[in-house]
Amino acid sequence: MADPLEISGDCAPGYEPVRDAFAENFASRGDVGASVAMVVDGETVVDLWGGCRDAGRKARWQRDTLVNIWSTTKGVTALCIAMLVDRGLLAYEKLVADYWPEFGAHGKGGVTVAMLMSHQAGLCSFTDPARVEDFYDIEGAASRLAASAPIWAPGSRSGYHAITVGILADALCRHVDGRDLRTFVAEELAVGQGLDISIGLNAHHEARVAEMIAPEAMSTTTIMSDLNPSQLLAFTNPVLDPLLPNMSGWRGASIPSANGFATACALATLYGALAYDRIIGGREIIRAKALRSATTEQWAGVDEVLGVPARWSCGFLLNTDGIYGDSPDAFGHSGWGGAFAFADPSRRMGLAYTMNRMGRDLVGDPRNVALVAAAMAI
């Protein structure tokens, strides 16, 4: 059995508090396998990993271990949409139906791209009975959502579109670029920028993937109790099993809101660039004006679905209640069970954490809290 307390990787002088917090995640906060990375001023100052990729604790986590990052995927999708805006193919203030006419059915004609990306479209779920397998046909799912009546009047509130926002964003990408988001990420970020990030999993990377581990009886129905009608649809239609990322159907699908696979180093590199000069490998990935538009607040308040305070920009979660430290300008996204990645422009920093042992906390996972606090203290 591998030693879970053996931490591998690199930590620059002065950043030891992050290493210490990461090690303590294994010692006392239940981590099985995980990685953490931090990029400051375009330089990687922390790239650490430890523990095991499997529940049996026989296979060590490696530098290139990939893991499903759940909703941390949404930050990657938000960037892709922002890149399309930067290229003039989309505009946040324009109507979704201008690009995708079928979307305007049943009173959704007034939904802008910004409203859709900030979870205001009222499409947090299918309204007719759904199965997990329905998400695997992303084009069929998008057509189904386009033909649906909204669950609430668009623009009247924001409610987390946990799976559906990625399906809708993918359709937008296909309509204006010709590529789906899976291909866009592969060509623009993975190949174009050398980032170990993908939507879905390529079969030849199977040997690198960590097994997801979850508490007994955990599912989307255990996230909260006393569900309102929007939550009931979002969390139970269909119910999601936290072990879905171990299954071939999930891995082979394209779900740009939830089935991203990545390393912490790749995510930190991405957000580190967004926090600093927007350059990776000598290439500018997005211009400053487009990034400002993508990270401008569109809605703030108690989220209809999550039931907690949230500030949404065009796809990014803006720092709320200090989840991304002490800077109000920080932005990123977190995932079910504990993964997160964010940019802090005030520190010119990107920080990311990926893991395979899922926690139950919707917000305030003690592993996250410890890592963010350590980074802020440097």
C-alpha cells in the first residue's frame, strides 16, 4: 500500500504554507489522492501531488494523473465562450436566438448570451423525466432544452444550471464556430496551449485517470433537504451518482459543465495566465477587453438552486463569502466534492486543487479552506 503522506513535486521557497496545508489534507482531512498547483506572475511556484489514484490505495497519484473535476469544468467552458466573444463570433448582449433560432421557443426569445451563461435562463433541468444517459447525447439534449418552456421567467432570478449550462453553451459554440466544445478545448487549449485539460476522456488516457471515491449513499439528492421546485428538478431529474466518472459512458460523453478531466497544474496555468498577462506558451489566449466582459458581474444574490449566496459573471463564479480568498476580483469555479480553480488578479495568481475523494460540503470543504487560506497568507 502506498504511503498517503508522501508528497511529491515542487514547491518554491516561500510557498511552504501551501505544501503544509496540502500535506495536512492527507493527515487529517481525509484526502486519498490529490494535486495542488499555484502559478504567480506566470511562473509555477507550487506543483504538488500525493496519495493514491484508487480506492484500494495501491496506485500512486502521479504528476500527470487526470481526474474528473465536475463543475470546475464550467470555468473552462466560460473561457471558451469568452474566446468566441473575443473573436467576434458571439456577443454577450445579443440574444441566444440570434445565433440559435430554435432556442427562442416558449418565451425564451429575450434570453441573452450573458443571461444564459449566468444561470438566468430558467433551464436548470429538463422538465420532463430524464435519465443520465440523456446527457450523453448532447445535441439531442440541447434540442430538448431549446424546445422547453423555462422553469422561471428568464432574468427574474438566477438558479444554477448544473448540467444544462454546458449543454446550452455547447450548442452556441457549434452554431457560431462549427466545432463542439469538446473539440474546441482539444484544439485550442490542449493542443494549442499544451494544457492537460479535456471535455470527456480520450480512451488513450484511461491509464492516467484517478478513480472517484465518495461517501456511502452520496448523490445529488443528499446535497440539501426541503427542496424547492427548481431544486427538485435540478437535483433529482435525473439523480446523479458521484461515481459516474468511473463509468465508460460518462467518460466517453461530452458534458462541458461536469465531465472535464484535468490536472491541477493545467488549471493553475490557465487561471494564472488569466490573472496575469493572459499568455500561455508565448501566445495570448484572450484579450483584456473580452476577459473583463466575461468576468463582469451579471447577477448576485441567493441562488435559486444552490440555496446559498452567489455572484455570477458570464460563466465564472465570482468570489463570494471568501471562497476564493480576500480579493473581490477573484473568479473561477468549484466542483462537486471539492475540486476548484480560480484566478486572483490582485495577486497575479492562479490556484487549483483536484482530488478523487469527494466531500459532502456544498461550500466550505475544509481542504479547500485550508489551501486557500495558506495561499492568501503568503
